[in-house]
Amino acid sequence: MTLLLAGDTGGTKTILRLVETSDSSGLHTICEEVYLSGDFPDLVPMVQQFLQKAKTPTPQKACFAIAGPVVNNTAKLTNLAWFLDTQRLEQELGIASISLINDFAAVGYGIFGLNKQDLLTLQVGKPKPDAPIAIIGAGTGLGQGFLMKQGNQHQVFPSEGGHADFAPRTELEFQLLKYLLDKHDIQRVSVERVVSGLGIVAIYQFLRDRKIATESPEIAQIIRTWEQEAGQQEKSVDPGAAIGKAALQKSDRLSEQTLQLFIEAYGAEAGNLALKLLPYGGLYVAGGIAPKILPLIQNSNFLLNFTQKGRMRPILEEIPVYIILNPQVGLIGAALCAARL
């Protein structure tokens, strides 16, 4: 038996999970707690409080998924004044081996800890077990990465593909590109500015300002409040979630059209990633947005735009496409990564 500590560490909250692993039974969760990251000056006192409450021996290994880049075993959280270093963490926590990984890399590892009910198959395709695996996930930003098989295990490789250029395909998308360039006075638009939570709001504002449809008073108030709170770290409203909910309920035409354009751009970018990697091992759609708007994705042009790549269409139709439904895939990935240390 080996005792492992897994963490999903973000600027707002951190989830800690103590896991027991064995060759016969795999991973078994002993306890789990959710903490507000801002309540602690550093990760160390949070982990110490968690382990004291768990009343277990000190774990032998630990892995923390970090919302930010990890360079040379160190990490600076994107929205929190924490600087983490594996050597310091090992010394102060008394844990023999600790790893820090990017939170989207943790999603890649977590794929292998998912069950059938954790996935929804959008396209069956023709899976090839030794082929690359691709991951893409829209949330606060747009994460992209891939996995390659090395021996009996897969190695996860994160990327910054979300910052590649947004590639409009329709007249409306070209207008959106020009709108974003002018509004933000920038020289280029990354795909993350369109395919993300903030992208949903940007598309809504574009369609609103172009008077594509009438704005409802309810959503309008939420958008105005969000715009007035620009620059503040804490927001009182979540416009992306409100637009998505209104689109699901079909209660606001402007929100429906916003999600339609968002999903089409999402599918097209997933197809772009698939063209570069040929992930016959599967393309996995992660992130917090897809599960929340699942019916819209299933009944939209996501797959059409995924495969609509000219003479490459037959190739893309053979790539399996899955949506990850389990929101704790990153935490599962951190535990699996700890087990491999």
C-alpha cells in the first residue's frame, strides 16, 4: 500500500485528496477537502491542516495540479501570490517526492482514471490504441495538449495552442475578428478570445452591438454589471454562465445565437488540433463549459465544424471524439501522476 496526496490548486479554491494505492485495487480515496486558496498564505499550511485532520501517516508521494505554468519544478499561480517549489514543499511537508504539473496536463493523466459514465461519445471513429491522444478544453481560457505512448505508459505534453490565431471561416466570423481587433486595439486575436468563457461574452457583445438580435433586459443587466466591474478581482455576476443557461432554456434569442457561434468555433478549433496531431487514440473535450451546455453541443454543428476540413474530412471522421463529464478529472490525474513518481 502506498499513500498519495493529490491536489487541484487554483486561485480561488484548492481540492486536496488523500489516496491509497495498491497493485490489486488501484486508487482508493481516503478523504477529500475543499479549501479557499485565498485563506492561506501558502500551500504548506493548507496541506498541514488537511493531513492533521485526516489523522493518517505522512504520504510518501504527492502531486499538485497548478493553475499556471510550471517551470523547473516551480510554479507561480496565475491569480494568487503563491510561489511553489518542489524542493521546499518536500522539506516543509516531509513528503519524500512531490511533483508540480500544469492543471491541463493533469487532465491528460486523468483520462486514464475515468469510467464509461465519465465520458460522452460524440463520434465513435476508428480508435487506434498506440496513436496520439489530444485534449482541448474551454473554461476560463482554452487549454490544449496531447499524449504520446512511451513504452507501457503515456507521456503528457501541454501546449499553448489556445494562443494560436483565431481563424475565421464565415462572413460573420470575419466581422467578429474585426470587431475584436478594433475594440481591444490589438494586432491579432487568439482563438482563446473566442473559444473560452470570456469568448462567450465577447461573442454576445459583438452580436448585441451588431444588432443581430434583441437583447433581453435580464441578460442585459448581467452584462452591464459585469462590464462595470471590469478590473475588479471579484465579480458579482457570471455572464458566460447566464448566457449559456438562457441558451439552454431557449429564453433569449441573442444568447442562443451566441452559443451557436461559440460552439461552431469550438468545433472548428478542435478540428484544427486534430489535423495537427491525428489523434486516433481519441480527442477529449475537457474544461468546465462543455458539460454545462451538453445538449447544445450534441444538437449543434460542433461535429460538422470539426470535420469540415475539405478533403481531410474522411480522416477527421475516423477520430474518436469524447466529452469529459467528470469535473474532477484533473484531481484524478494528479493522483495518477503521484503514483508514477
